[in-house]
Amino acid sequence: MIDFPAPELVVDDARLAQLCQHWRTLPMLALDTEFIRVSTFYPRAGLIQVGDGQSSYLLDPLFIKVWQPFMEILTEPGITKVMHSCSEDLVVFNYLYGCMPGPLFDTQKAAGFLGHGYSISYLNLVLHITGVELSKGETRSDWLKRPLSDNQVKYAALDVAYLPRLHQELESALAQDCKLDYLREECERMRQISLASEDQDRWADLYLSMGAAWRLNARQLGALKELCIWREQVSRQRDKPRAWIARDADLIALAQAMPSDQQGLNQLSDLNRNIYQQDAETLLALIAESEAVAPAIADNLEGAPMSQTQRATLKRCQQAVRAVAAETGIAEELLARKKQLITLMHMNRRAAMGNDGKLAWPEDLSGWQQSLLVEPLTRILGGSGSGGEADAR
């Protein structure tokens, strides 16, 4: 193991501002967070780790009050922010500071483009690239407790200590393989997904992704839509996990039964307790006032069991993705997951195909993925209509 300098615990505003002046001159910073999110909707940050390639710094959000200089660092376009598997860390930054780190370099995503698999851990990636074996010791530690133990400090510092080396090695390999733009596009999409989670306009479409929604009619789907929006609002207002407010199964049951009064609500079994008590009046009103969704939406929801022909088409699509993965070294899951392929089939059914035979692409399959998959998937789906059978009832 490399003998890194002892990390510095930063607990006051003046020292953070001083460090930010130094970090502003650098081309790259490594970032990580330690947080707890067990009984709350929003994460409770215990530490923000920063590595500059020479030293590691542990910023203490329990003591630091003035974050503006650090927020400016997070959004400085000339400084690459290097993180590993950072989707949850992005939520922390967005909640704490109302901004998203960028430009972003996610080392787990980078490894996925280079043949290391879809979700290699930080520990295994460090081992593979540097030969150093790190400990998992403090993974489930209480990061809100003070004082921090020596083991916690050491563990937290190591989470950013090797990121600059990983960044250097992975960026060089990506550039050599002409995949650096792929990673940049993927990292920017990660940022946008995290930002969109707080976009209230998008909550109106959450019901569409519920696995059992296809079983509901247009009127029931209208109720489910309103129930999903309500859960997003209440989870944030009460700062409780979504499942503590209402599970997906609870919302589906409510939409399916469409209870009109307390008696009808009481006839539904095994719902979250607050649904019968604290939220009963609100939920009954939401259901009563909800409106049916458009027939086109109700008739084209994904999720229904596929026929033998549909399953065969999906298998061909998966084989095509697998072949591209083998040729490029990019993880299959990065290229296209099963759910994305089903959506692709759904969008390109015979009735929806344009005259030019070009594929319609899901929003979550971006430009670099399309460029690699368009030829083999067009052979399977383009103009044949086989993809559309995935939506048959």
C-alpha cells in the first residue's frame, strides 16, 4: 500500500475557503461522500472527502456552515471531478448544495467501457490497477457520530486517495480506445438523472414505470398517476423513505380498488398503517378527483407477459448487444439492459414504424449507444414489425 500523508479533517469555514483557493488551480479533484439514509428520504451527510492527488481532506458537514467556495469548486468547468459509482453521492451534493458536480469522471463507468464489468467495486478496481488490497472495514459505520474513530478517518481518506491514479490510468485507456466521449456522455446523463429526480414535472410519469400498471384500465391509471405524485411530495415533506409512506404494491392496490369511502379503504388488507389513518382522507379525495389517462397511454403500457414470438425477438436483440459487447469490450449492461430493449421493441412495433425504417430510440439510450447498436438492432426491428408484438395484450 502507498504511504499517503495523514488526511486533514476540515471543520471550519476559513480553512475550507483557503483550500478552495488552492483547489481552484487544479485540473482534477477526487470526491466521495459518507452518509446515512436509513430512516429518511434525504441523505444525512457525515463526511465529504476530497483528494487532490497529493493529500486527502475530510470536510465535516456537521461543523462547516459556509459552503459557497466549495460549491463554486463543484461547478467549475475546468476541474474534472473524479468519483466512483457516484449516483448516490450526486444526490447528496444536490441536496446539500443545490448543485451537481461537473464535469464528471466516474471510474466505475469508465471501467465498464474497458472490459472490467458493469459494476466493479472501488476495492476491486484499485486492486486490479494498483495491486493494492483495501479493507471494507467501515462500510456500515455511523458517520454521524463524533468523534470519528481512527479507522473511520483512514477508511474515508482511502476512498479518494487512489481515485487520481485510477483516473489517470482509465482516461488514458479510454482515449486510446476512442471511448472517452462515450464516458463523458454517460457521466453527463448520470448528472441529468440526478437533477431530474427533483423535477416535479417528471413525477407525473412515474406511474408508467410501475411493473403492475399494465393491469389497470385508463381510469385506474389516472388514480395511480395522482397517487405516485402524492407519494413523492409527502416523502419529501416528512423526510421519510417512499416505502414508509406507501409501497408500490399499496398504490397499485388503491388504484385497482378505487375505494370511495373509509369502509372501502378498510376492506383492503396489508396496506401501510398510515394509509388507513393519517392519509385516508387525502387519498380518498385524490382517487375521487383523478381523471382517466388517454386511451393511447392505457393501451400501450409495457409490462404485459410476452408471447413466444416476442420473447424470441428479445433474445435476438440481447444476442446482438452481446456481440457488440464482445467486439468493443464494453459491458452489456452499459450498452443496453433488458428493460431498455423491451422499450425499444415497444416503440418500434409495426404500427409505430416510420416509412424510412429508422428506429425510434428510448430516451435512456443515448447517442453513443445508438451509434453502436443501430445497425444490428435495425436488422432485427427496423421495418419487420417484430418488435411491436412485445406490446400485444
